[in-house]
Amino acid sequence: MTGSIFFSAPFLLFTLALIAMLIMALTETLGTSLKFSPSAWVEARLPRIVVYILKRLHANQFPIFILTILFLLSTGVFGYLLQFICYAMTDAFASLWLIIIPVLLISLLFTVFLGHWLSQLMYSDRTMPVIGQPELLGRIATICRGDARPGFSAQARVRDQHGHLHYVEVEPEFGELELHSEVILVSKQKHLYMAKTLPKDNHLLDQ
């Protein structure tokens, strides 16, 4: 009986949003265990215009995959919540077409707010003034989000001489820098670091 309610017309879209969220999370978890990130693969192949828009909106400060997960989760949760509120007040569930607009608006605002807060929490080192940043050239970094190729940067994490963790944007002069690969920072152009892949048999000390 309960299952049929959640797959009925007033709840179907919100149930599908939660199912899609679970499928994406399981797929990403399985891919990460196999050292392959489906979301990073998709992000690295987005059209240039999409990448440009995301950078202008500063949406690329947090992985698009995580933002999608947050949006689907909030859509499902807020959809259920508003439907049960409507039932408590009117003894009937609201029409899906009547409730979908406020649910999507609330979910979008919640996702933007939570994504911005998490970005500030996780990537706080990126907000340091340029003058206060240590010299990172010659340090070994690890690609942690996306694949980089000429014209398309990826995010890498690197520790400075004091052991502090920094997140930087890296790009190769040629070739491709794959997710989870170790690279060495060889030069800097404004906020962007040029990097080269370390050979598999390198004997450099970990940073």
C-alpha cells in the first residue's frame, strides 16, 4: 500500500529523482573503486561553451556531479515534504503540476546555497590572497577532478613546503592529464599551472 502511494502520480516524479540520485551515487562509487570516474569523464568532455558558462558563474568550484546529486536529493525530499504538508492541511495530495514549480525553486536555491557553503569549506585554501600563497612550482600534485588537456583545465591538490593542502587548476602543454595521475607543476600563468605527467617509474619523493 505504502509503495503504491510513492509511485502514484503526486509522488512519482519525486520518487524518480531519489532513484536517479541513488543510481548516480552507486555508479560513481563503483567507478571510483575501479579508478575511473564517470562524472569526471563527462565533465572533461563538456562543450567549450558549457565550460565557459560554468566558469563565469563560478559553478565549477564544486563538482557538477555533486551539485546534481544535491539537486535530485533536495527535489525528492522537498517534494515529499510539501505533499505531506498539503495532505495535513487539506486532507488531499496536491497536483504534481501545481507543486512542481515551488519544489524546483526551493531545491535550486538549496543546492546553490549548500554547494557554495561546501565549496568554501572544502576549497578554503583557494581563497588565499595571491601574495600569501607559497611557491608551488616544482611540487608534485595529484589530479583530483576531471581530465586536463590543452584548453581544458582540471583540478589538482598539492601540498606546500609547510604541509598545507592547496587546490589548483592545472593544464598540460600537450597530451592529457588523467584523473588520479601525479603531475609536476612546471610553470604558472595567472591562476593556471602548467603541469607534466610524472613517469610511472619516477623516484621523486611524495610531497
